[in-house]
Amino acid sequence: MLLGASAGSDLLRALVQGTPAGTVYALLALGLVLTYKTSGVFNLALGAQAYVSAALYFQARVSWGWPIIPALLVSVFVLAPALGFVLERLVFRHLRSASAVAKLVVTIGLAVALPAIFDLALGFHSIAGQTPVGIIPGGATVFYNPFGVYALSRNELMAVGVAASAMAGLAVLFRYTTVGLHMRAVVESPRMTELNGIRSDRVSSFSWALSSLFAGMAGVLIAPRFNTLAAPDFFNLVVIAIAAAAIGMLVSLPRTFAGGLGLGLLIAVFQTFLPRWSDSLPWLATVRENLTPAMPFVVLFAVLVLWPAIRRSRAASDPLAGVEPPPPAPAATTRSRGLTVATRVFAVVFFTVTGLVVFFRADASWMFLVTQAVILSLIFLSITVITGLAGEISLCQGTFAAIGAFASFQLVTHLGMSVLLAALVGAVIAAVVGAVLSLPVLRLGGIWLSIATLAFAYFFDSVMVKLSWVGGGKQALAEGTRLPRPLLGPFNMNDNRTFLGLSIILLLIVAFAVVRIREGTVGQTLRALRGSELGAQSIGISPARARITAFAISAFIAGIGGALLAIQQQNVNYSSNFSPFASLFWLVLVVSLGSRTVEGAMQAGAAFGLFDAVLLKGAVIGWLLRSPARIPSVFPLSGTWRFVLFGLGALQFARHPEGLVENGKRGATEAVDRWLAARRERSPVVERTTEPETAA
Amino acid sequence: MSATADEPFLQAKGVAKSFAGIMAVHHVDIAVAAGERVGLIGPNGAGKTTLFNCLLGVVPVDRGVVQLAGEDVTRLPIHLRARRGLGRTFQRIELFAEATVREHLLIAERTRRGDGALWKDLLGRGRPKADEIERCDHILGLLGLAELADAPSEHLSLGQGRLLEVGRALMTEPRLLLLDEPSSGLDHDETVDLGRTLRDAQIDRGFGVLLVEHDVEFVSDFTDRCLVLDAGRLIAEGPTGEVLASDAVREAYLGTMGTVA
């Protein structure tokens, strides 16, 4: 390794080293801006699209033994544009008038579902430690060593070349071709463009295909940098691309490209100089390994919060957005009295029977799953508050839960606090963090608020967790972040049954509190704000105060749930429980099942904990057939299915923001009420209907 | 009524606002006393809406001062001006989706009382109390919306929606109500009905009104005093009848009509 003595040559080295990654970030960011400009969709699924192309290329090269050219053609030049085209046709074309936030949720659903669909369809399993191959023979070998400061590999040089030519191609397209002119026109005003006789949806399809092509290209180019091909890494890439796109204000393509490249360079510069600075600045030493990967998230957060112009760019939406009727009232408020009573009786009987079976018949593994479902239901109530009540999409609920869990761990370990008290204090700390976070973030509003929470989640994930006063540092790496089960008077929570009882009681308390908040002044205030922010302000409601309250309540609930989950597993288990990707999946799950009601959160909790074991492993069929041996051989199905199902379930958020179950429930309620009404006046109805029959 | 006509409740001095270099409002002074009914008219693009938004705090002023009851509120956000007695309605109605007619008024009542602590909700004290419902229903009766109290606001006609906005604003006990083109989108009969109901409510509650309106008939029926804005400047002010008859006003209106045609 060449290492120049002077800072100048070090800087040069960092710049050369950062260029390949920077150009790939720029490529992805361009893909992001293309669809945002032409269809108003902020596409968080872009990473999933990049993953799909990278995985197909890998599969074709390694498992099927294809040569480079056909593998590249099929994975990047056929699959990627086709995927973009299909997504636009099947999904986003129909969401034109939906709000930007609704579209964002749909793309999150796709981000979860697409890699899972692909893995299932091709039977693709990423193998740990198997480094993806590049698109040039002998890619890892040194090809060029400019200035004698850093040896670029063939793969890296290829990335720079491809990205630069893609950018040049895009510039030519925009400047000199008809379709480019149309695209620019559609950006200005889709409706005006249509009035001039240009099919704006065709232009939109084209931009989606192009955007997806860029994503696929970026995916294949960046893949050799990873040890293992895994979808979450590609999602991280999108967050970096978002930072680049934010620098370009989501409109300027050249600035976006410069933003991506700049980020790549900035990361490399920090990588080079941070160790040196930390020699003189001791406080840097603790974060120096973690600050580099966190740079994009810090930049993103800083751009969002400190750059006032970005707030004004949120108006990129269809002029007809906002005329959509509000979602219908929950089924529970419209159904007849008799049906309500019947539903409640059924619910009580069902839960009592299930509870008794679990308490007295279930073995340890089932008990574990049921307890987990109960605790997740509690955590999901935090999404009911922030999304269902306040109408904001927060992508850092997992982080709030992790704060609750880590805080309890620290309090128990260092202060010897009693576990349950520590959980409560942990929740309060999470609430404070939620309130403080909401201060800068709230002014953003809409999708930028969601993106800022995402940046916070990634910042926590890459920096905070590694600090010893949060995640426990080296000691925790060796011993784990242990939390004991509490003793509460005569109840020893080491007994799983007693702990399940405690979890159920806490869930009921929180659920009860959420219902009261919803019906009380806080809930009414939030509902007024969601209905009309201007109207609410005109009667003296402070939007900031109401939303800070909502964030704090939501973070508190998530925090107490996170602590409880850690106590159940007797370990925080951050990466499996609370990673940013987990936050996304939680949101998708709750939104697809119903974010507006308390039952929705509980159904989502049950789905999270039990979907695998009950449905995918075929336990229900085994139980119905009265023998586990008779479970058909198609079971157990892959756990990946839940990502497919719930990810796709979130696609209907734009149409039915109340959730699938709620939507189904309303349909069923109306059907039953109609049937009952028809029965009541049966005799005249029967006579009238028989007449035409005999006539026919 | 606490304030008399001598000491204005709302006072704006030298308010100016420009957008991208174009002066929308040009050094305007206005004063409205509590209990007074004042009209603000002017041709399209005269700066009425901008002035309105400056008074309410929807957009910040470039220069000038806005005072409520003698207090400088130029830098205060919308909701704090609302709490100091500045109510409003909207040209494009801004109702709370998913809330019934009465709930619109209940939340306004709660906000006015500042009675929305989280712990009260948690203890189940968040539900509407009998006296609150009574106050709401009184206002609804005054506006002729009593029968619609439990209806979802989506079921209201445009005219009823306007009245509901008035009712929602009245729950905050405003000293001055800013009405933004209340007749827009209504036909003649509906406008007359709205004017009558508004007048009854105004006499009953004694709040002041600043009315931005296109419909000259409405303005002359409803207001005692009138301000005329043209090209961002105040060109006339005085008793409504005189102002509407004056040459300057006719010229401003007919002048723009001429250019539009």
C-alpha cells in the first residue's frame, strides 16, 4: 500500500479511492430523481430494484455459468427496465392523485416485497462470504494506478466509466431528443403536457424504465464491494442516494450527480483523515470507526434540517391530489348495535379460549412465540399513535424501541435498578429522544419527515449503538447485552407463563391508554390537524406542540415495548430485533393490517409472531388433520413469504389507508347488516322476487 | 363588548409584502374595532388575499406592524393570533375530515379553554362534558345547524360548510372574525341566506367582522365601513354606501374589467 507522507497526497489518494463509490451513488440518485420528477414518487424501492438485478447477474454467472455479456444483458438491460415499466403500469400509474406520503408507503412495501419475491422465484440464497462478481474478467485485479497514490481495480474503473457514460447519455437524452423534451415538459406540468397532445403516462413509463435501468446498473456495479449479496445492504445504498438527491434538491440532475460523487469523496476523505484527527481530539476516538459509514446519514439529516429550501420542494405532486375523499370511518363506528355486541362476545370468547390453551397446554416454544406476539402488539401501538392518529410516517420506531431496551440494560447493569422500573425509565428516555428528534424534523412535514426519521434510524444504527454508554461497547460484544427477568412480589417472571401474563396486562393497559388518547382531546386535536392544518391553526391549535406530543407518546410506547422484548429474550439482540430494516417491516405490517385501530396493531403483532409458525410451517393444517405427520410436504414454506405478503399488502395503503383487515371488516359488516335488514322484511321481498322468476 | 370603536382591536401599520419582486401589498394601514363590520374590496389581484394572510400570520410581512388589542403580533404564528381573538373562515373550506359537525366545535372549545392535558385523556376525562356540548349546541342553533350536529362534515353543502367554519371560529370567542370570500361558490339565494344568518349571529355575539368579498351587494348589505384596495394600495375608505358610489372605486373595478375584457 502506498501511503504518501504529506497530507496533500493523502487527500489525492482519498479522492481517487472515493470516486468509484461516488459515481455509483450518483447513478442511484439519478434513478431516484427521475421518477420523483416525472411521477412524484419518492421511490424507496430503488434499492430493491438494484438488488434484483445484482442477484440475477450473480445467479446467472455463478450458479448457471453464463458468460458475462448475456448475464449482463438479461439482468441489467432486460430485467431492470422491464421491472420499472411493470411497476409504473401496475402500481404507480393508478396512484397519481394519492398523497406523496401514501406513495412513499407503497414504495416501502415494494422495498420489502421485491427482494423476497425474487429470492422465492429463483430459489436464490445469498451465501455468506461469497463475494459477488464484477462485470469485467479479473475484476479484483489492479488495472490502473493514477498518480501512484491508490490502485484502482478493474471493477472500480468499470464503475466510474459506466456511471460517467450513463450521465452523459442522460444529458444527451434531455437536451437533444424528443422524449427528453417530453420528460422535461411532464416535470413542469403533467396535465398541461397532456393537453398539448403528449401522452404523459407513456413518458412516465419511460422514466420508470430508465430509472430502473440506472438502479440495475448501480446494483451490478456496486455488488463486488459487498462480501455477501443481501437486500438490506442495497436499502442502505438508497439512503445514501437520497442524501445525494437531497443535495440536488430532487430536481437538478447535474447537482444530484455532483452530490453522489461528493458523498463518495467525503466518505473517503473522512476514512483517511479521521484516525489522524482523533489523535489530537480524544472525543473523536470513540466514534471514529463508526462515523465514516454514518457520513451519508449525517449529511442527509443535516441537509434536511439545515437547508430551508428543501421544505419548499415538497410540493411536487399532482394538482388533483387532496381532492380524494377521506377514508371511510372504521367498521366499528358504522355497524349496527347487535353486530357490535356479537363481535365483542366473539372476541372475548376467542381470546379467553386461546389464552387458556396457551397458558395451560402450550410448550415453551409456542409460549415464546405468543409472548413475542403480545409484546410486538404493544410496540405496534406506537405506530397506531404516530401513523394512525397523527398521520405521520415514522421510519425509526425500531430505534425508539431499541433506546428503551438499551436504556433498561444500562440502568440495570450500572445502577442495579430493578428491571421493571428500568423499563419505565427507558421508555421515558425514548419519549424524550422522540420529542427532541421531532423538533427539527417537524418543520419538514410530509415525506421529508419520514426520510429524516430514516436518516436518524441509520445514524443510531451505525454510530450510537457502538458507543459503550448506549450499546455496551466491547464488554457487551463479549457478554451480550443481558437483561434479567424481574421478580415482582410473589411473581417470578423467570416463569414464562407469569411473564406472558405480565406482557398481556401491559398490552391491555397501553391499548386502553391509546383508546383514551384517541377519544380525548389529544386525539381530537391530532385528528383536526390531519383533517386541515390551516383550519386547526385558525382555532388556536399549535401543530408543533400536538405533533411533538404524538412523537413523545409514540416513542414512549415503543420504548416500553422494546424494553419488554429485551427482557423476554433476556438480551437486547439489537440487530435481530431493532435494525432500521426491522422498522420498515413493522411499518409495512401495521399499515397493511390496519394502522387506525388498536385491533390493527394487535393483528399485526399476532402476524409478526405467529404467521411463520402457524401458517408457513403448516401447524394449522397439522392441527386440523389431528397429526403433525400428515402436514403436506409443501410445508414448511419459506419465511420469506411474509415479506412478500405484507409488503404487497402495503401496496393498498394508497387506496385503503385504514388497512386490509379494517377494509375487509367493513365489507363484511355491511354485508351482514344488509343480510339482517333483508331478513327483517323478508316476506314482501320474497314475493316480489318470485314474480319475475316465474315470468322468465 | 370590551373595546369601543375608538380603540381599534386590529391595527396594521405600514404593512408591505412582495413576492419575487412584485409588491402585492404596498404600505397599507388599516384599523378595525371589535364589534365593527368592515368590508375589504378590490379587483382581482389587488392584494386582498395577501393582506388577509399578513394579518393572520399565514405569510410573514416584509415591513410593517400588526397589532391585536394594542399588542404587537407581527412575529406571532397563526395559532397564537387565533388565541388572541382573531378568528377566520376560508374561501376554499378547511374542515376536519372524519369529524362530525359538533366535534368541530368541541375541539375549538377545548383549545380555547386550553384544557387538553394528556393525563386528563388518560384518566378518561377527555370526553365532552355536558356544559361544553351545551355551548356547542347553542352556537349550532344560532347558525341553523342544530339538526346536523351528529352528521359527518363531509355531508354538508358548501353553504353549510361555511357556516360550520363560522361556528368553529365562534367557539374560540373571537373579537374579530375575518371572512374570506364567504359567498364564493354560492348562488344568489344561498348568499342571501348566509348573509342573514351571519348578521343574526353577529348581533347576538357582538364580534367584529372584516369581510373580503367580491359580491358588492353582500358587502353593501353587511358592512358599515369599507376599505378599497387596488394594486396593493388602499385607495378609498369610508362608509360603505359612499365608498361603493365613489368614482375612484368604479374606476378601479371598471378599469380592470376593461383590461380583462
